[in-house]
Amino acid sequence: MSRYNGMLTKARVLVLGGSSGIGFCVAEHALSLGAIVTISSSRQPKLDNALQRLRASVPDSAASVDGHVCDLSDINLMRQNLERLLESVTRTQPLDHIVFTAGDGIKIRPVAELEVPAIQSMGNVRFFGPMLLGGLAKSYMKPSMTSSITLTSGAATQKPGKGWTTVAGYGSGTEGIARGLAVDLAPIRVNTVSPGAVHTEMFDEIPEDRLASVLSNFRARSLTDSVGTPEELSEAYIYLMRCSFATGSLVEVNGGSLLVG
């Protein structure tokens, strides 16, 4: 069984957005499988807290995880900050895998009210970030089919609600970026995970008196009568890291919500 269990042992993994939610659980999962993991976050306190949690969760691998601040909020500094991150992480060895789960808050507005600056700002992290990262990554990764980049879109890309036009547009764009990069960066593999409703720290922003109702609505819109967990979602990212025959692929993890009327 070692040929399966050891597939990520000593693999060098970078998770952008790894201080919370799905990204944190991808980092934790990879660390538990023997990978050497670096997480990035936009703020040092959040990064420090996540590193403390990871080291406590996987104490035998505490020395195999570190972190770097990388602020993606300023589009004019994004390329510079990504380059600085990649150079720091690969000072001794190139990367095997990069996972992009970074995102900022989504502010839903009626499409009729949108103007160009607001539309652009909604894509800074979720669209321009993966695009710039993909353009830089090849110089910092092992040129092998065992190497991978995994991006993140979302079920709203295929089944948007009212007011989600911009989000759906950028999500579709991210999936297109992954397919294009799979061609441009080969043999490095590039894929996308598309999550449905996942109960992460983002739900903490919902007032407590409304949270139960929101979760109930999400469960009712699934075939599994459940809301996803970041631990469950991490399985999709680990699969795409480990399967060296998967590239240009989209993995959907949404509880069947796309099939519910």
C-alpha cells in the first residue's frame, strides 16, 4: 500500500489562502500525508494563528509547515507580491504543487447597478490572481506530470442566483484559465475544483439568528441534505495533486445542488 500512502511524502505544496476554510484543510490534509507545506495569507496575525493550529493538529509534521504573507488585494502590486512569495518558498527547492483557494468577500449587487470599477474589483483576487500566478509558476515548479496547480471556482458559476452575474463570469473565467494553463504549462497539470455551499469561517459573518435558516436553505438545495465541510472539499484537491493523469479537469463537489430545480 506504500505506493498509494506515500504519494505526497516530501512533496512541496504551496496553498494560497491556506489560513482558513478550504485552504486550511487542504494544507492540513497534505501535511498529514507527509508533504512539506507552505501557506500564505494576506495578514500576519491570521497566518500565525493558522500555523499554530496546523502544528497542533499534525504535531509529528510541525517542522514541515511554514507560512508567508502575500497580499493580493492591490492589483497593481499583485505580480510583485506573487513573485516575492514564489521566490521565498523555492529558495532551496522548486514546488511540486500549488493550490489557489484565496478569495475576498463577495458583495452581491444587481447587475444594472454595476460599473466597471466595481466589476473589476470583484475579480482582483479570484480571477487576476490565478492568471498572474499561472504566468509565473512554471519557473518555480518541477517540470513534471507529477506537478500540479489547482484553482478554485464555485457552483454559482454554473447555477447563479440573482445578482451573481459577475461572480459567475469570473468563475467561468477561472475554469477557462485552468484549461489554458494546462496547455501552456504542460507537463505541469492544471485543474479546478468547483465547491458548492461549504460551511467555512465565512458563515461567521451571518447573524446568529439567521444562520440556522441559511444552512437549512442550503441543505434543502442539495441531494445529500447537507452542507459541505472544508475537510470534505480537501479530498478533491488531494486527488488532483496525486492523480498524474488529471489535467484540464473540473471536479465538482456540491452535494448534487446542480441537479435540484
